[in-house]
Amino acid sequence: MTKPAAPKRHLPTSPFKAPVTRAPEQFAIGDQVTHDVHGLGRVVGIEDGIAALVDFGSAQMRILSPYAKMTKL
């Protein structure tokens, strides 16, 4: 298995605009979410800025921040 390539850094002298970095999503207990691997779930716990505990029905998973594969519905 190979690791994904690191993002290229933006040079300050570049004539092109810097890529916009997305702010990490904030989740609250009770939010419905979808995960690219695990599917639909509901947030049942939060660890401030570290992880979210999500119940996907068949299992509870601890999803670490920055929540790249998880979105709020």
C-alpha cells in the first residue's frame, strides 16, 4: 500500500492563488453524518478537537480529526 503524495506547498512569489484550505467541520452530539467507508451514522460522543465517537448501527467507531471522510447531513 502506498501513501498519498504530500500536498505541494505554495510559493509566495507564485502568480497563482494559494489553494483554499477547508476549515475542519464541527460536530455535535446527535448529528447525523455519513462516512465514505462506514456509511450513515449518528455522533454519540465528542473529544474536543481530537475525535468523534460515531454509532454506525453495527459498530461504534472513533473517527479522528480532521474528519476528511466524514460529512454532516
